[in-house]
Amino acid sequence: MTVYPTLYSKKISQEIEKTPDEYLPALLEMIRLFRETVTLKPADESFAQGWKEAMNNELLPIDQLWEGIHAA
């Protein structure tokens, strides 16, 4: 095991220990939401969601998808 994850695990634990008990449920929910937003869903789940959106006509025009993106 590398030092990197251990160091951050210790720092996170220290911050949790400093958090008043009444705020722990909110902190737990924040951590769960963060993890869910930064981890990738399995390919089959992503495909199923995309397919469902396509079948429900939840589509965006291609020019809108590229809006704000400027290729060099």
C-alpha cells in the first residue's frame, strides 16, 4: 500500500473526529454524494440510461452539445 492513500485517510479521519456529532449525518451524505459523482458507472448501466433517454426523446441537438467547446 502506498503512503498517499494512507496520508489522506488519516487527514479525513482527523477532520471527521473534529466534526460535532450533530453534523455527522450531513457529512456522511456529502461524502456519499461526492463518491457517486466522481466514480464511473458500469458501462451497461451507462448504456441503459442513455438508451432510456433516447427512447424518451430526451435529446439535444449536436450543435448544442458542442456549444462553448473551441478546438485549437
